[in-house]
Amino acid sequence: MHKKPEILHRKTIVQTRQFSVESLSLKFQNGEQREYERLIRGKGHGAVLIVPLLDSETVLLVREYAAGLHRYELGLPKGKLDAGEDCLTAANRELQEEAGYAAHKLHHLTALSLAPAYMEHCIDVVIAEGLYPSKLSGDEPEELDVVPWKLDNLPALLASGECTEARSIAALYLCQDYLNKT
Amino acid sequence: MHKKPEILHRKTIVQTRQFSVESLSLKFQNGEQREYERLIRGKGHGAVLIVPLLDSETVLLVREYAAGLHRYELGLPKGKLDAGEDCLTAANRELQEEAGYAAHKLHHLTALSLAPAYMEHCIDVVIAEGLYPSKLSGDEPEELDVVPWKLDNLPALLASGECTEARSIAALYLCQDYLNKT
């Protein structure tokens, strides 16, 4: 395994309401020095992505406005952890806020990074089973559409052009593998 | 389908060497107004992720230092498009720079978003076949390890903890589907 480059200097250079950018001065083991910028999590407590299984063949998706792309995106429910909250508790809360269901069984599957080259952010993936109707009001500006989707019909979901987020797509395939194993 | 919220106001509030943050004032169709921040691509020309197939069962991964997580990450080669470059040309260039191979056949599979809620960024996914040794020197601070991996052994890759990036994981599964279809 490689030895990590040495951090010669690091400094938060920008802080907005939502984003923190850090500059990083690095020396690699071969002597090369480089300046990087990366997004750090700042004051965030982490995030969670939920794969809600209505039954062993059907997942619940939500259609939500996505400001980054300025269009509606169909994907898995997700959200940020509140202070002091663990990822299973956050998953069950977000599931109730976004999809109107709670889960009897929550299973932490894995964690995914977004763009490890320049983002510190990771998201925990939680599989939710044993769903029952339960609604909490969240901070969403409008109600989300809840769309049941058959797990064996992922190609049609991707072909729709409405589901483009790598984290949702990866989690759906990982859930398939998880169900095939159990 | 939903009608998109109206953009009342938008403004670039931060610009660093690598990141541009925009504030967005939105009015949803139900009258709700919200302030968002999002990362915009700024002066970038897009990015490409390559799935290099050494043969129909084997993909080439690279192990590269990832500043966001400050550790080495094993994943698919990728990089930014240069000005005026299309994504297939960029894919073949990055493949030669990062993995030491060029491809006779390049196929644009899809585009993936990262975090559509707060990032404008998307990445084109290109499958590279008919590989032959060809090395270009890039801007990497050090040589990358090139690691052949069997596509039917993705669970071991994920269990290794070295491959966490949602875009790489999604693209590997999408490539499996592509190969099963063709």
C-alpha cells in the first residue's frame, strides 16, 4: 500500500451557509508537491440514503426538486443527520418525512463517497423493511411524489432519464445483491 | 409532471480556483419560497468516467490518492474534459494517462449526477473496449497502480473498503448490465 502524502498546510478558505472549502498543500512520497482544494463537511453531522422495501421486489422512490440540476429527480429518499442522531434513527425519520412510511427493520448496508478526489462527504446507506404508514412533516417546500418501482425493472428507471444520481443507482444495485444473498 | 419552481434570483457568491457556489432564490408552485445554495460547474467543460474492459470479464481499476478523503481509493479512471474536447476523446486520453492503455472502441453509456440536490456536476460514463498498451503523461503527481478486477467479483471489491465512490460502483453495475445485453 501507498503511504499517504504529507499534509504541509491546510486552511479553510471559504465558508458559506452550506459549503466549506479547504485548501490543502501536499507532499507526495516521491517529493512532488501540489496544492488541492476540497469540500469539507464543516458543521454537518453526516447524511443517510434509504432503500425502502415495500416488499422483497418493490422499492419506494421519491420525486423531488433538485436545485443543482434545476429539475425534478426520481431517486431514493435521503437527508442529513440531526445533531446527536444516529444514521438508523435519521433514516426512519427521513423515510416518514419524505415517503410517509416508517420501518420495523433498519439495516446499515454500507457507506458511499461522492467524489473522493475533492469531497469529504460520505452517505450511509440503510435498507428499510417492514414498512407501515407513518407521516412526519419535514422541511420540504412541497409534498414529494412517492413512486413504487420493481427492483427487477431498473433498466426502465435509468432509461426514463429521471433517475441520474450515482448514489441512488449504486444503492439500488447493492440492495439487489443484498436481497439475493439473504 | 411537476412544473419547476421559478428562479426569482440567482448570484454567484463564491469563486475559488476549483469551486463556484451560487445562491438561488426559488418560488415553488404552491407559493413556498426558499433560498438554496448549489455548486455550479463554473468554467469546467465536464468530466468523464471510463470503464476499461481488458476482456469481457475484466475491468481495469486505478488506485489513486483522493484528497477529499485523504486516503487512496480504488476505482475507475476519470478526469476532466479539456476545452473543445468531446467525451470520447477525453476518455481515451485519460485512459492512456491513468492506466497506460488506449481503446479501439469507445461507447458512451450514460451520464451520472453526483448530488443533484446541490451540485450541477454530471459525469459521462464511457465503456472502453479493444484495449492496447499506450501511455501518455498526465498531470498526476505520481504513477497510479493499475488493478485488473473480475466483474463477477464486485462484492469482494466493495468489501475491501478501498472502493467507496458511488459513481464507480454505479458504473460497474451498469457495465455488467450492458455486457449481459450485448
